[in-house]
Amino acid sequence: MSDFNLGLVGVGKIVRDQHLPAIAATQSCNLIATADPHASLADLPAYQGLEAMLDAHPEITAVAICTPTHLRYSQARAALMRGKHVLLEKPPGATLSEVEDLIACAKKQGVSLFAAWHSRFAPGVAQAQQWLEERQVQRVEIEWKEDVRVWHPGQAWIWQPGGMGVFDPGINALSIATAILPQPFFLQQARLLVPSNAQTPIAAKLSFTDPTGAEIEADFDFRQSGPPTWDMHIETDEGCLSLTKGGCRLVINDEVIIETEEREYQGLYARFAELIANRRSEVDVAPLRQVADAFLYGHRETTDAFVE
């Protein structure tokens, strides 16, 4: 697999926690420079914006867009138009229309576009998908809860339009569910709790069904204290499957199949390298579509103001 030279756009918490270790573990990826008006990394050239970074480093062949959601479309399109391969942190855009345009742009330019649903690269996801493929799902319970103050400290954008609120982590659960469940599923009702000083929900309860009538319930909450809960339990005609700890632990009919450490972003960058080598794109909008449906069809209730 040929090497590629990477530019990072955005140097926030997710980059420092996840992208940098994964890039360091990806032999084919050479990190060249960063673009962020507010932050930089030691020992790397740093620029205020994407265009300045690409002007200074024509050797960059790919960029990872890790900025707040409302900024990603213009940055990704600019990179694509300059012939660069693009990795988009989740979600791939603020709207479905933006993502569709990026797909068309990447195709026209002949470069790779990768919607990086990192949770799909959790250790237990692929085997869960394989086991469920030939079975009839009857009921699904999804619980995705964490403390926003721990995972998004001081990030006011998450409460603004396009910031998604609790769907920022919730879309991770939906990215797994849309990958492993053998049938498409559709929103029936949603209850969205929106703080009085915010535009996006801090909690959500969703009810879905699939063409066979399976019941799929999801409970997302940004107000949990202590360790996060990232679990889903699936009842089928041949027993039960539990995918917990964000996909790091897989249990089928009370037998532990996989229990290991998280390594999602290493898988993410390995996949990006494969796509670049083959000039292919991979952009699944199903998780974002489920969130869009929730905002379109959900019942909003005002709750207490959020105070950092």
C-alpha cells in the first residue's frame, strides 16, 4: 500500500485523543501539517486555515477534516477541488444535502471521500453483523449515555444548530445499528429534551421499527455522571446478542466472544489508506439520515438550562 501525506484540519480534543495515536500507528500515513486558527501541535508546521496549509505544502495528498460540523462542508469541498483525498469526522456534514454534493464533487475530481463512522470499527461490530445477518431480529434496546462536560468541555458549538447536541454521541450508536441490523429501520416517534438556553437536545428517546415489525428503542443522554454507557442488546429468534462498551465487548447467548481494548481510529485510518490506494469513496449517510428524521419528526420538550 502506497504512503500518503496528511494534513489535519482542526486540532481539538478528538484529534489529540484519537487521531494522533492512530496516525502514529498507521505506517502509510505521514502527518505533514495542521490548520487551525486556535491551536497547533508541537514540531509540526501550523497554519490558520486549510488553503494556507495546502499552499505551503503541495505534497499533501489527503486531509482529515476534524472541525465543528458546520465548518466541514466548505473545508472538504475546497480540499476536494484541489485534488485531495478527504476523511470527514462524523457526522460527515451538517445536512444531507451538503454530503450529497461532496460525494458528487469527489467523484468528479477522481479522489477518495471517506465518511469516518469510527464506531463501526469497534472490535465486536463486524462479528455482530455477521451473526445477525441470517437471524430474525425481534427487539433492540440501545442505551448511549455520557457526561457532556467530560467529552465536550467548553464546546458551545454543540448546542447550536448543526451541533447535534446528544446526537453527537448518539449518532455513534446509530452508525453501529445501521451497520449490524439486517433490515433497514424507520423512526416511529421521538422525544427530544432541549435545554432552555440551547438549540439542540441534551437527551432523546427514540422508537423505531423495521419491515418485520421489530421494536427498536434508543435512549440517549448527555447528563450521565461517571463512566459512560454505550450498550445495545438485541433479541433474535436464535437468542440474544449484546454489544457493550461501545463495541469492545460482544456477548452472544451468554458467551463472551470478544472483550478487548478500543482501537477504532486505527481501523479508520487503515481503511482510509485502502480507499486512497484504490481511488474509492465510502460515504454512508444512513446514520445522519436517522438523526435528520429525529429532528424532523421528533416532539421537542424544553428542559432545564445547561450550565457548563
